[in-house]
Amino acid sequence: MGLFDKIRNEFIDIIEWVDNSTDTIVWKFPRYQNEIKMGAQLTVREGQAAVFLNEGVVADVFQPGRYELTTQNMPIMTTIRGWKYGFNSPFKADVYFINLRQFVNQRWGTKNPIMLRDPEFGPIRLRAFGNFSFQVKDVPVFMKQLVATTPVFTVDDITEQLRNIAVSRGMDAIAESKIPALDLASNYDEVSALIQQKITGDFEEIGLSLTKFLIENISFPEEVEKALDKRSSMGVVGNLGAYAQFQAANSMEKAAENPSSGGIVGAGFGAGLGAGMVGQMGNVFQQNNFDGNNPTGAAGAGAVAAGSDGPPPLPKSIAYYLAIKGKQEGPFDQEQLRGLLSEGTLTTSTLVWKEGLDNWTEADKVVELKDLFSQTPPPIPGV
């Protein structure tokens, strides 16, 4: 009998797995043609599980600990083989070790932009990426669904499938959440929790537990990013009407300071206009709570009104924004809108937004603009 024949006929009496890798999920113990001796020592380390397969069928599962294999601690194998109590002969079985620790920082992301319908912008495209963590939860189910007879099963063998689940099911969760596109960036935690809840069942079907799911970034097309920036700027100013008046005041003061406007007359006009605009803007900022000593602005506004000998402040002009050829244009006041109406740029079906409207609205449905269309004569017949 040769040396290899002698080794091949020896009985296995120690079964264990010392895992030096970082990505191995399943490892098959190399039994070759050898039989396992009844009473052999099985060592299952922390973070592992050992599975005995009889002709490809999952039999007994061992949790961390040290075992001496007997019919008492292999009840399923004993039943399958029909062993009697106290059976002491060697036997053949496939032994797999399962890594139960968490596999963290697994990357996911959309390969191409995903189309979603947003209540404010309509259909938009977005990209998203992040990471997730998982671990084996149900050993028998995992073995049946994914491993079968594979001797070594690593993270790379399954991450592509898990990424596809995360993207396809995750984007469904975002759509179902009805969270506006501009609010997604401030709700990463909430959206991550929604997606994790949505795809947990898909992981459990293959014996896995999704322990963590995180969104790191959601990006939008350039036009949506610009709209987000504009909304932020408006929020800093606090009030769209105040912002429009502030811009108008700056423009008028610069015009008055221009020497080409006429020497002493221009200087006098600039001084008077500057003084008037200072008072006017003081009222605006007080009405919008910009007075640090008087947060409500009420007392300050009253004091200015009581101490002023001049006429009361002009009413605020309303700033309108138009959707022209798919782009946001504006702001415009009513005089500018009349010009656009004459040019044919503004029609009754043009989408309009102003402060106080929740969404873009057709122009003829905006109360303040109805008179504008009624004052415009109809086209001349035959022209």
C-alpha cells in the first residue's frame, strides 16, 4: 500500500476552520475520500457555524463550541442514516463552515440615472449611492438557496445580486415615499430606513440579515440643482417681496449716483432717493423681523410710521416667475408681464409661480393676472 493510499484510508478525527480571510462566507472542510471517525473532535469558533450535509441534504448545524461527534449531538444525521443508539463506525459527510460575522461597507449605486416623478418638477432623473452591511442569519436557508455544493463562497459571489436588490427595490421605496426631490438631501436617514425596511424581506429569503443600509449621496440633473440653490437663496432673504424691493433699491441708487445723470440735479435726486429708500427699506426689514433689538418688528414699524411726515410706503410689488421653454425665468412685475404678453411670450397656459402659490399654475388661473388678460385686445381678424 502506497503512502497516499494510507493517507486516503485514514479516519478524520479533528474538524475545524481557521479563517485568515476577510471575505469568505462559506468554506468546505477538505475531507477528500476519508471517513469521519465517530467521536471526532469538532471545533466551531466564535462567529462561525458548522453544517453537516448528507448526500447534499442539510443535516445537523453546530453553533460555536467544542464537540465530540456522537449520535446524541447529530440527531438529524442519525435519523437520516438510520443509526442505532451507540453507533460507533466511521461515516462520510460533507462539512461546511459558515462565517456569521457582519460583512460591512458593501458598496451600492445606480449604474444609470433613475427616472422618478416629482410633485414639483415632474419627471426627473436622479443618481444615488451608499453602502450596506449584511450577515448570514438562517444557515440552512442560505446553504439551500445560494451555496449548494460550492466549496468556497465569498462576498464577491453575492454582492452583485445584493446591489441589484438595493437599487431596484430601493428606488421603488423612494418613489413610494412621495418625498419631494428638493427635500431628499435633508432626509437621508429617513429614506435609508425606508429602503432598509423595503428590502429586508428580499435578504431574508436567501438566509441573510440586512444589518445596515445607508445613503451617502443623491444627485440630480443640473437644472434641479439650480432650482435648489435658488430656493435656498430665497430662504436666506426670508421674503420674496422684500428681496425684490431690496434689489430694486440697489439698482435705483446706483442709477442716481451715476454722474452722467446730470450734475447737481443728479446728485440731489440721488440724495433724496437714497434717503427715501433708506426709510422704505427700514420698513421692509422691520416687517420681516430683521431688527435684532425688536424681533417682532411691530414696534419699530409703528415708530417709523408715526415719526414720518412723508407719504406712506408704496405697496409691495409682486414678483412673478415664468416657465418658458422648460426653464425658469424671472422675476417679472406686472408691467414686464404686459410686455411679454404683447410679444406672445406670455399666454393663458404659461406656467406661473409667485409667493403664496404651492405649485406652478397656469397664468389665467392666477387671480392677480386675470385683469391682465382681459385688458389685452383680441387679435385683429384676418391679420
